[in-house]
Amino acid sequence: MATAKDSTSARLVALRSLLEVATRAVALQPAAEQIIGACAQPGDTPVQVARQGSRIASDYCRLHGWAMDLIGNADRASLEFRVTQLLHYHSEMVDTCLKLAFPKFRSPRLEQRRLALRGLGEPARTLRDAQAALALWISDLERTDGAVPPPR
């Protein structure tokens, strides 16, 4: 029969893993910002931007999948779920920028949207904040042996 201690230990393992996923995602942010900036430049976007950007979008997509596996059926208002939303946003943002920079058909409206790209925006900072909150939560759980409720 599982004890509360076992449950807390399993929770800590999952949270540590989620923190590692968030840390990797934050580490990708400068490269993602660079790709978004390159996509927003006037004129033709270099092909290497597509290759590098595709890798970054795929990395974010993979991190999102791992995070979804880790959080199980976490509450939609939880920090864990918010991290997954932010990872999905990062993946979609890079992918959208690449689609605007390398469209199947060019149009003035798509070009206007492409030139207006400004980076990952507020969700980038929010992901960094979530990473820090996860680290604090884990530290509190380790220090109090699981007696701290999850942050909201």
C-alpha cells in the first residue's frame, strides 16, 4: 500500500522532471527570439532560418509532450498545467513565424503580419517566472517533507 511519503516522493520526481523541461525551454528562448527576428526582416528569409527554426519548434513541441506526460491530470489552474500551455505557445509561435516567412502563397496581408513579428513576448517572461516558481515549490517540498500545498 502506498504511503503519503511515497506519494510525495513521486510528486517530487515529477516536479523535478517538469523543472528540467522548463529549464530546457527557457534555454531555447534566445534562439527562438533570434529566429523570430530573422523571420521579421524585410526581404527574403534565408533558408537556414527555416532549418534552425524547425528544429527549435520541434524541440518546443517535444518538451510540451514530455510536460504533458509528467503532469498527468493536473488541474487546469495549476502551475504544472500553465507550464504546458506556455510550452505549447512557444512551439506555435516559432512555427507561425516560419509559416509567415516561408508561405505557400505570398500576400500583402501575410507580409504585413510577418514584418510585425516582435518575439515571444510576455509568455517568455511568464515561462521564466514559472520555472522559478517550480524551483521554489520543489525547495519548499524538500524542506518540509511534502507538507506545503501546491502554489496557484
